[in-house]
Amino acid sequence: MMYFPRWRLTHDAVVLPDERLRWSAAVPMGFQHLLAMSGSTILGPLLMGFDPNLAILFSGIGTIIFFICTAGRMPSYLGSSFSFIAVVIAVTGYAGTGPNPNIGPALGGIIACGALYAIIGVIVTATGTRWIERLMPPAVTGAIGAAIGLNLAPVGVQGMQGSGAHMFVAVLTLLAVALFSTYGPLKMRRLSILLGIGTGYVAVLVLGNAFGLLPGIDFTALAAAPWLGMPQFHSPTFQLSAITLIAPVALILVAENLGHIKAIGSMTGQNMDPYIGRGFIGDGLATMVSGAGGGTGVTTYVENMGVMAVTKVFSTLIFVIAASIAILLGFSPKFGALLQTIPAPVLGGLAVAVFGLIAAAMIRLWVDNRVDFSDPRNLFTVGVTLIFGSGNFSFSIGSFAIGGIGTATLAALILYQVLGIRRA
């Protein structure tokens, strides 16, 4: 048995992980995945004061690491994890604007988190997945995954809100993605996200730049940016206080990744369980490499799951293409400037479409695994988790703070086990 698949060429509507499209179709698909995650890839680092172009570079490098660790059999892209935002801000005291001047300790904590994550992956690989599946059955992983999608809902809703013209463009982008993916021919459905972005972009050029009904696209920074340039790397520093605050995020990443892998297995109809430990190792190593160079902590990317749900293309080669493009463009300041010209209403409409599909994919996970919601154990676990996640319930104990995704994760893990006491 070969380490990597042979990737058989297919023309079917559903393209499985070990299959591939013609290169003329595969390259645009890879670029579409890159664009689909661009909003969060830019937003996440900016919220922490990180360089978004550097985040793009390490997202590509991390995806290649993940691809190698999972033997090219797990369709997934690694990008900036929102789970790090609260703890990074707590560690660095970031004011919210401009570059983060105290990035070093956060990077050290991100590396420690990646190391812990990889260690968990090694344990899962050596001992099997039974214990972690008992800890995180479909009811739990689906609840955590859905809570992550719902936790991101305010980002999409806030992106859609604005003037009448702003909302029109956001809704137009959302409808374009839905219509292209529902009624378009196969090739158009596969590019529905990209076509939706293009539709919204053109609308802003017309309504904004031409008629002044909303802020137009400013190309000044794009024109001034050079085509090629080295990114500015940053070195980590290791402080115990930062490590103890950031490293536990690994538990959230485990739940995220497990939920994503289960969802991908459900969407593809293939058993991805043998690659769970490898996925944890790949994600952990990628987070360590990213943190070592000044990038954000990474995780399997939920936006790309949404794109796969729309396009039905799961070929892992698509993600190698996307990663390769990301690495090349990470050395292009002009590309970083181009990404930042994507108008806010376009990103808002796209976010609503993609974040909604994330939550819906978790519902499908429950359906496919026949989760019994007449059982109060499942009902209360899912209900509390969704409220904590969507409501962004947060708390702090001294210098330790945990946000909505963290509280939702803890609620799902703890409540499910507590409600299972004395059960057969």
C-alpha cells in the first residue's frame, strides 16, 4: 500500500479525497478555497495584531505539513484559529489597532499549545481513538462544531449590517453563492464561492466607485505594494504565565479537529477515524512552525468545509494547490493588499453562507450517526453547548480567561460525562 493515494481522474459530480479533477479545473478550485478563507485569515490576525500576509504564508506551510502527516487522505486546509484571539489579547495586552508590540510571549504560548496538541496526537495514534471517542462522541463533537459556527455568526451578521447599499451587496453575494451552487452547471457549482465574491465585488465597483452609494474600493495600497517581498518574521519568547494561559487552547483545537474530521467523514462517506491522531499531530506541528515564525495558531479550516459542502469536491490535491498558492502569495505584498480590497459587505455575505454551512454540517453529523435526542443526556449537552457558543459566554479566573468557544467545549465535554454517571 502506497503512502499517498494515486488520485484517480474522475468526472463525477462528487470527487472523493483519493480522486482528482483535471488541472484546468483543479487550480481554480484551489484558488477558490484560498479566497473562501481569506476573510477569516485576514480578520483573525488583525484582531490579534498579527501580520495577515504572514498568516497566509504559514497557512500554506501548515497545510502541507498536515497533508504529509495524514498521508494525503484528509481533505482540509489549516488557517488562523479564532480560539487563540482571547488568550493572545490577554497575554499581550493588545489595544486592538496596528501591529501587536508584545507578540513574543504569545508566540511562545502558541508553540507550547502546538506541542501539547501534537503530544495528544501521538497518544491517540498509539492507543487508538476509542477513549477520545468516548470522551467526544458525535453528540459532543457535533455540538462543539455547531457552536463554533454559531459563535462566528455575529461576524457574518455584523458584516451584513450597514446602509441600504451595503446590505444589498451583502445579500446579493449571499444569494449569488446560493443560486450558483443550486442552479448552476457542475463547473459553475464548483466555483460558486469565487463567483459570489466576483458578483459582490463588481456590485461595489458599480454602486460604490461609480455612483457613490457606499464606500468604494480603494486601490491606493494595492498600486503601491510591491509584487515580491520578504515577510517580516518574529521570534517567540517563552514566559510561563503566557504558556499556562495559551497552551490549554489545545483541548479546544482537539475538539475542533475531531469535529471537522467526523464531519468530513460524514460528507465523503469514508471512514476518517484512522487519521484522527495523524491529524492532531499535523495540526500541532503546523501550529508550532507558525508560532516559531510569527504566525497565528492554526486549525483545520471551517470555511473550507463549507466550500466542500457546496462543491462536493473533496480531492486532497485541491488543498495542496491552495497551500502552494498561499506560500507563493505569502511573499507578495501586492496579494496581501489585494485581499484587503475585498469589500466588507462581500465578506459579510460570504461569511453568513459559509458559517451557516458549518453548523449545518454538524447537524448532518448528528443525523448520520443517529444521535438520539430523546435522551436527555444528548439533549442537555447539545442545548447548553449551543447557547454557550452562540451567546459567547465567557469568564475569567484571575489572569485565566476563556471565551465562548472554550466554555462551549468544556460544557459539552463535562456535561456529557456527568450525565453519564451510573449509566451502563
